[in-house]
Amino acid sequence: MAVRKTKFGSFVVGEMPEGCRLCVRGAKLVLFLTGLCRLSCFYCPLSSLRRGKDVVYANERPIRSSRELLEEAELMDALGTGITGGDPSLRFRRLLRYLRVLKEELGPGHHVHLYCTELSRERLRRLKEEGLDEIRFHAWSPEPVRRAVEVGLNTGVELPSLPGSFRTLTRLLKDLEEVGCSFVNLNELEFSETNSQELRRRGFRLKSDTSVAVKGSEELALRVLEWASENTELDLHYCPSRLKDGVQLRNRLKRRARRVARPYEALTPEGLLVKGVITGIPRERLEGERRRLRRKYGIPPELISVNGRRGRLETSPEIAEELSEVEEGLRFFWVESYPTFEGMEVTVIPLPLRSSAGRER
Ligand code: SF4
């Protein structure tokens, strides 16, 4: 088996795992089941908002119920779900409940993969019965894998590609092959807000000024893939940092943007939404002002609406630009935002364009 570059920019020996296949297309919902974990890996990338906290997120949305989980799956038209953490096995009842809901409501074909550190045979059996499609252990030993394989689960291992770990990884691959592991997914090691001090202390450095990836991580992964292509039958996949941000996240944003875009919002190639925003109107007059603008300029009703939460009117970028030329007393902007639950706004440009310079925040 030779090492191949995939069309997504990752590298593979054998087949790409099914969970990764849907993930790179942006078709997997990310269900963060808990920030709790019994390990404390020095490279753990979890943010301080999530690490050690028993919180649940569906993509970027904090959730409290199955209904909210399903809403988020619907909004991004998810074809599958990756359940992650922390260690989801530490909230086993919650894990079973959400797995059951996903399979019952979205159908048995909704592909679910789970990340965890270790599970008893009994719990693995329960997950198998509930229809879990794939399990991935964050483990440097074959033991947890052996149990999952015995139970009949499609089992893999997912680890960061740590520079200097060639011998450890290749030995592990041999052991994993022996216990019947199906695949290994190596991730490019990345600096995060929470692990950067420890990574630096251990001598790891940034790959470049424009990347959070660790120098040498990709080279190590490719050496391991080369070795594996000649020495094992395992499927091996290497997921570079640029794939996660540049391809996977963008694809997921685009999927959600297509579903949540209002008729007046335009979709950018990066999966962001652009709209026109009108401010400078007291909250109690928003609806009246909307009616006045509609009547005066013949704006179709679906192209202008009141956003009560943000206390403003919203319309298309083109209409906002035109109105900004003639409507004195109101303020107009182009606003670019993420199509996520919070809808974080990343660019705000005052209108009309001829008298303003772009401003980023
Ligand atoms: S197993 Fe995962 S969540 Fe737990 S400490 Fe290690 S990297 Fe962090």
C-alpha cells in the first residue's frame, strides 16, 4: 500500500476512516459531551471555557436537551455526528441517551463515531447495541482497543503526531494491528491557548508565523505513514491542521449557512453570511420604521426585517448601500458574520462605501 494524498489535502495509507470522510465534507455535527477527563495529556488542546467543565455543546451551541441537539443537526443538515470531549465515557448515561436520540430521530444511517479513553466490556456492548458506528480511542496502548474489537465495534485510535515519537508510534501500530484495530488517525499537533506553555517548555516550536501547527509534526506523521505502508495492513490517515480549519470547518459553516441564511443574506466562499444592517432607531420604533422604508422604496417584505435582540433592522447588502445614499439620520453597515448559533460578527463596514473605510473587529 502506498501513501496517497487525498483531495482534501490529508494523507492516507489504505482507506480513510468513514468518520473522517463525513467530517472533511463538513457533514458531521460535533457533539461535545463533557469537558471532564481523567487524563491530563500535556498536549490537550481544550479551551479554558471547556476543560474540566461539565458542559455540552452541539457545534458551537451550548445545549441542554435532545430537542436542541436535533435542532442543530437539522440546521446543518448533518449526515453524522462525532461525539467528543473531554472523555464522553465519564458521562455514560448522557452518552447513551444522546446516541439513542440521534439514531432514533435521524435514522440508523446517521453515522456516529465516539472519542474516548477507556471503557469496560459491558459499556462497549451497550454502545454496540445502541448502534454506535465507530469508536476511536485516545490511547497509547492496545488494551482498550482489544476489548472494543472483541465486542464487534469498528475500532480505531486517534493520536497527535508528536515529533520525536516515531519509535513509540510504530511499535504501537504493530500492537494495534495484532489486536484487530481497523485504523489510526494521526492529527497534526497544534498550539492552543491552554497547551502552549507546556509545549514550549518541552521544546516544541511553531511551524510558521501563520500557523498554530507544531514544527516537525507533519514530517513525523508522513514518516510513520511511509513506514506503515510497508510494515502493516492498518488503514492510516494523517489530518493536517490546515484541513481542519481550511476545509472541514469551512464546509461545515457552508452547510449551516445554506440552511439558516435569510432571504436578504448573501453567502461568502468562506461560509460566512453578509447582510445590510440599519441602526439609529429606538427599539419601539423599529417596526414602524420598517413599514415606512418598505412603503417608500417598495422593498419586498422578505428583504427587510426587525432584529429585536440586536435592536436594529436587517436587509440585503445592496438595499442597505442604496438607502445609505438617501436616508439621512439612520446608520447603515455591511455586516459579515458566522452562520453559527451565536452568529459572531467578524467584519463591520460603515456605508455608504465612498465615505468610509473598512473596519475589522
Ligand atoms: S484524553 Fe483528550 S481531553 Fe483528555 S486530557 Fe487527553 S487530550 Fe485532553
